[in-house]
Amino acid sequence: MSTIRLTELNALPRPGFVRVVGPVFEHSPWIAEATWPKRPFSDVKILHAELCETVRTAGDEKQLALIGAHPDLVGRLALAGQLTQESNQEQASAGLDRLTPREIDLFQKQNAAYHEKFGFPFIICARLNKKEAIIAGFEHRLKNSREQEVKSALEEVFKIADLRLRDLITD
């Protein structure tokens, strides 16, 4: 992944900005598109805050679409090698690419239970967790209400986006 200086990012026209920042939120370039007019950003932290504010004010339908754009952990796409480069690296950093068949089965059962209860994929910032913490996260968060889980999922999406931005942008 190549990096870009914040001053260069701020100078990009809308299509360039969306091309660069769009992948920060999984399959959701609309967030970068809607945030572009708020340029210039004085630092990465402020850019992240503005992107997150775009999501927070987007309404339930767009928020749920953003959550639904994320792949299952150790799901069908991961097992078929069809994740985005970012998601693949993030899942690997948590050790999810080195699971036993029994662990894969456990993840798939947890994914199914989570989908059945909430209607969207379980999201956790894999780069900040290891497989044991992720499995514990399933157990804990399956006890939440749907409203709590939407909030939790969005907070995890924001953590993922923060790390992706920090990888992408230099000051």
C-alpha cells in the first residue's frame, strides 16, 4: 500500500480523494465522497473524526449498509481468498489465517449465530485483537441488544478506519 502526504490528499479533486480514502471504509466510498467538501484537514485525527461524523449522521439505512459491507471473520470470502487486501491483512494479523479446522468451524458457527440474531456480520478490529479475544467478543456481544450491537459494530468500524488512515497518510 502506498502512502500519501496529508497536504497532497487535501489538494486532490473529489474523484482522487475518493479513490484514495474510499477504501478506508469497506466497500463504502460514499463516506469519502460526502466528507471531501470538509477539506482541508489539518491532521489525520481530524480527517478521521470528520469521516466518522459523516457515518454518524448518515442515518440508519446507510449505517447498516456500511456494517453489512464487512466480511465475516473466517467466512466464505476469507476461506476462498476473496477479501480486500486490507481485510486479508487485518484478519491475518489476528492469526485468523492460521486456524485449525475445529477453530474454523467455531468461527463459522459464531458467525451464523450472530447473523441470525442481528442480521449483519460481527465486526471487531482484528488488528487490535487475537483469535482468543475475538472468540470471547462473539460470546460477550451475542448477549447485546440489536441497538447495542449496531453501536458496537460502528465503533469497531471506526477503529479499523483509523488504523487504515494511519497506514495511508503521512504528515
